[in-house]
Amino acid sequence: MKVETFVDIVNCDFYTGVPDSQLRALCDYLMAHYGIDSKHHVIAANEGNCVGLACGYYLATGKVPVVYMQNSGVGNATNPILSLLNEEIYGIPMVFVIGWRGEPGTQDEPQHIYQGKVTLNLLDDIGIEYVIIEENTTAEELRQHMNYFRGVLANGRCVAFVIRKNALYSEKNVNYCNTHTLKREDAIDKILEYAQKDLIISTTGKISRELYELREKHGEGHQLDFMTVGSMGHCSSIALGVALQKAEKRIWCFDGDGALLMHMGALAVIGSFAPRNLVHVVLNNEAHESVGGMPTVAGSVNMIQIAKACGYPYVACAESIAELSDCLKEVNNKKALSFIEIKCAVGSRSDLGRPQIVLKENRREFMRSLM
Ligand SMILES: Cc1ncc(C[n+]2csc(CCOP(=O)(O)OP(=O)(O)O)c2C)c(N)n1
């Protein structure tokens, strides 16, 4: 179905969400139509924030908002859905639009398989009525679903459209970019030169895929790397957990700006412990590049000031390989908890592959490297 048809029939005028590649057509439509606009479209830091924001919109206008997300985000949204929106509490209606990654019977990455399997049951459990939208769903069918949903929403309950792969399409893709020129993969490669035998915890999405491919390219194994394939935003907490127990090993966290923003409270906890053996790197392209490139708010956030205020003793920002090399030399000299922000371009190689290793085996090897 054309995304315009979908939006017309749903007929709501406030959207908030975290982008998803399976919802690319909707995200592109919202960006092309509204951009980021306080009245109509906000990309929030995590799916729980989206529910909060949408709740505020409802309180202020009495109108039903739309919250969009990948099914991975249902977990983040579950707390406010169960403890705020539910009809036994405030009875606040919302329309959820959920990209169904890992749908049983489709090919997908390991982190999506179980989530995909339980997605519909999860919605049942949290009291959200849903319909599945697929490639062949017609406008008339959607209209009928929406008419029924209007009755459910009028009773203060939430509903969801679960979006199958290719269910929505758009005739034009939006191309996202920023003003930076440094390629993220080149920055990661430079860090590997300095990290040598250190351990690396990398974030969800293309950062882990690039790290993986660089190890392959250099003929190295993957035993020093732990890829946070799911649980977006928790990579730095995993790194902290390792660093606190293994003070004799240096641990690098390769974070993304979207992931860092998603659970930014982690910085305060890391700063409060300030482990000397942890280097927190943020590859900041001001975008959710792994799912299409839609913007984060990182362009207007002073990340190094935040890290400093949270208690990181050494903070620095690099925009070129030369500046990055200087920062990495300083990291080696200082031997203190460090935060390096690297401003990168949006984009990656078109032939970027996906990790081919068995994740449990990789986890075992990583643990052996820590011994
Ligand atoms: C809780 C959750 N919400 C959404 C996603 C989908 N997702 C995967 S990667 C990604 C973007 C990550 O952005 P960033 O950390 O800035 O890294 P980049 O992709 O730009 O390298 C998103 C939104 C997810 N995996 N988990």
C-alpha cells in the first residue's frame, strides 16, 4: 500500500517514533512532509519517550496520536503502556505502528528471531488490539480496520498496526546527510590500530557490522569483540560491567549517537565510577543510519560537555583522522576514563556484509579473551 494512503486513512496529525528500516516508507514520508516539527512529528530518543510524548499530545489536544517503532522497541514502550495508558489507569488511546522484524517464516538477523516470534503475543499481553498490514492489504480493508479501531480508541484503549515487510511503500526515498566528511568505517579502522589487543563492545547496527568486516579484512578473529546486536543503547552499560570486573584489561565501547541518546542515563553511572580502563567512543553521524539515516537530535547536543559533567576525566572531539589520532595518543597517555566523540558522515559501503559467526560461540571466545 502507498504510504500516503495509509496515512490518509489513519488520519492522525501527530506522529512520534524511533525509526525502523521496515517503516522506511513511513519515516521518509513524515520527514518529507513534516520534517522534524514540534506540532506534527518528533523522533524521540527511545520508544518509552515516544509514549510519554504522545501521552502529552493527547492531554493537550484530546486527539489520538500515532507512535511508530520497530518491534524491538515494544520493550521500551511497555512500561508506560502498562503503567500509564492502560484503561485501568488513565485510559489514554494511541495508535501504534510497529515494524515486524523477525516474523516467523521470514529470514532475519538472530536478534530479531525471538522478538519476531513473540511480537503478537506480547501485544495481546499488554492489552493492545492489532491488525497485520501486508503487501496485499487494500485501502478498503484498512479503512474497515480503522473504523473498528476508532471505537476501541474512543474507549481509551490502544491499537496497533503490525507492518509486514514491504507492506508500505513510497515512491520517493529521502536521502539523509550531514556536513561531516569522515567515514565511520575509516574512524573505526584507525581506533583498531590503537586498541591492539584490547576488548571492544560495539553497539547495535552498522557500527558492529563495520567492526566485524574490518576484523575479517585484517585477517583477525572476532574474539576481542562483543557485538551488542540487539538491546540498542545498552552497549556502554555492558562495557561498564566488563570494565569494573576486569580492571587490568582496557575496554573500548563503540557507541552510536542514536544508541547513546536512547539510554543516556548510562553516562552518569559510568562517570560516577570512572573506571580508568574504559574508553567510550561515540561515532556521531547525527543519524539513525543503520535503519535508513533519519536524524537523531545529536546535532544539537554537546556530547563532550555532557560526558564531562557526568564525570569523565578526559573528553575530546575529532572530525578528521588526524584529530582522531591525536585523541587516541592522549587516551594512551592519560590512562583515565575517556570519552571521544567522532563526528562522521552519514553512509556506509553499499556492499557492507552481516556477521556470519554464531553469536553464542563469539560470546564464549570473548569471555575466554577476558580470562
Ligand atoms: C529498542 C530499539 N529501537 C529501535 C531499533 C532499530 N535500530 C537499530 S539500529 C538503529 C539506529 C542506531 O543509530 P545510531 O546508534 O546513531 O547508529 P548508526 O546506525 O547511525 O550507526 C535503530 C533505530 C532497535 N534495534 N532497538
